[in-house]
Amino acid sequence: MKKALLAAALMSAGVVAHAQSSVTLFGRLDAGIAYMNGIGTNDLGTGKGAATRTTSQTLLESGYWGTSLWGMKGVEDIGGGNKVLFHLEGSFSTATGAGPGGGELWNRWATVGMANDQFGTLLLGRMLFISNGIWDFDPFGQSNWSSASMVRGRNWPQSSNNISYQSPNWYGFDLYGQYAFSNATSWNGNGTTTQGREAGLQLTYTSALFQVRGLYDEIRNPANGSLGGPYDPTNVNDANVSQGVFAFGRDYMAMVNVFLGAFKVQAGFEAVRTSGMTGQLIGQPTTLDHEWGGVTWQANSAAALIAAIYHVNANNGGGNATLYTIGGSYNLSKRTLLDMQVATVQNSKAANFGLNANNPGTSVATGNPTLGKAQTGVYAGIQHSF
């Protein structure tokens, strides 16, 4: 009898322990076929009146509707309303099988921390930077052809050496903040590390009818800790050198979602501001104003149709551009969907924003159109989550 009771107790303890701790493996695979025209080349002569031609591209893509990724999450209940959490997540290409560059296996998330239902969640490590908070208010959810395209990726980076705090929900309000160290011998950065100091704060209010969010962040130049940076269009492969306002500075966002039954209306405004970028050549902007709006129609439980417009104004002769896009998705199951998007970006004579969130520059390697020219594309794909 005693042996039976002991066995039952051990089995019960095992059940409790299992309920208190869990590890989940998850992932997402995204692939499709994309076509883009209007990719510019300037190889038909130089000087006034030189001819310019464009080319097109058809490719098997990965991550156009959503980043292909995989990772692990874990939680341990240690009692008293406290939990220990970890999150590991890395991106990869389903087209080539290649993982992220720079030797960063977990380039999106590598965090450990604690959570309490009453006090909130504190995490330490590498994570998506707070500017990704635009995702919930972007009609296309930061797909490859959406809000990031108009600011050349300024609103979707990752951040290392970070501490984040997520508050509980207080009467519909919640607060989220991040603070990332430069880990340099100078607080803001001085060229001894690959990242300058970064920080941000967002406040969200959610109700049954609408949701609003205000977001502020700053990304400092690791070379000198400033809220700006050099712009070198001849060095398009080095984001820290070539992107200028598209990489460093302060970012202010105000965004809204309105829920109208089967329809969701979304809109937002983003202002990117730099400092210390004096003496910039014409065409090298130091500020950006970005606006967008769109509507999602959830036609039924499986099908959604989306239409959106994104617009950007760049100062200092950087021009302006507008991206028009329609698309949608169809869920084959809870884990698998088909997606499609058609988009065109129209540039003023001084701008060359592309459909993708490309670095500045006019060479064909950037994928951008030539100055003042349009770019149009279409893609269709499949996405599976596990």
C-alpha cells in the first residue's frame, strides 16, 4: 500500500512539474515568386542627356509576406505569480537555406527574463527593436512592400544589449520600453562596437472599437554616438555608412486602428529626425515624414483583402514617393495560407524609393529605380507556420 501511495505521489509531482515548465519549438516558412520592373541602371553613357535604361527581375523569394524564421520559447513557473522566460529566434531563407549573416544564429531574439501578472515582464538580450511596434498598425504587417519600403528599413531593425519592459494592461493602457547599451567605452558609442546606444518607449490604448499607439525611439551612430550619420551612396553595402537618416536618428510615430466589424481601418504618421548632419549634399536627406493608411476586409474566416497607400517626403532635395498596393491572403488551414500582392511606387524626379526596403543608391545592385522613375511588382506565395 505504501509503495502504491509513493508511486502515485511521484506521478503527481511529475504532472505538476510538467505543468509548471514548458518549451515550445516554433517556426514559419514563407516562399513565393516575385516580379519587379523598373530596376534602374545607368550604364549607357555619362554626361548631360546620357541614356538610361531599366531592367526587370523575376525571383523565387523568401520572406516577402513574413520573415521565414524558427526558434524556441520556454517558461518556468517558479511560484508566487513569477515566471522565468526565454526566447530564441532566428531568420533564414527558404529559397537558399541560408541563415542570417554576421554569425548571429539568433539574430531576431535571444532573451531571458522574468514575468509577473501584476508587475509585468522584464527581458534582457537581443530583440526586435521597439520601432517594430508599427507592425500592428501597418495594413500589410510590414511585408516586404509596405511601411518599411518608404523609410528604407528604418522601422524594422533588431537591437542587441537590450533591456525591455512590458507592463500589464491598466484599464486598456499598456506601456512598453527598451534601453540598449552601446557596450562601447563611450556611453553613446565611439567606433569600438558595432551598435550605438538605442532606446524607445511606446504607449498603447486598446478598446473594442479602436486602438491608438504613440511611439518614440532613437538609434545612435556607433561611429560617434550622434543622432545622424554620413551618407555615402558609393558604399551601399554598408548600412552604417550609406543609410544616414535611414539608419540613425529619432523616430516619432502616432498610429490608429479602427475596428468596424469585418473591416479594419489603419493609419499612421512617422517622423524621422536627425541632428549633427550639417553640410549634406543635395539629395541626401536629414528628415523624413511618412504617412500611410489602409483598409483590411475580412471577407470570411479564411479570406482577407487589403488595400493601402504609403507616402514619404524627404527634405534637402530627397524628393517624395508614394506606394500604392493591394493584396490579400487565403487560409488553407490554421497553419497554412496563400498570399498575393500587387504594388507600384511612384517617385518624384529627385527620389528613387523602391518596392523593397533597399539602401539608398542608384546602382542596379540596390534594386532601386532610377531617379524619378516608377517601380511595379507582383508576387504570390505560400506560408506555413508550426
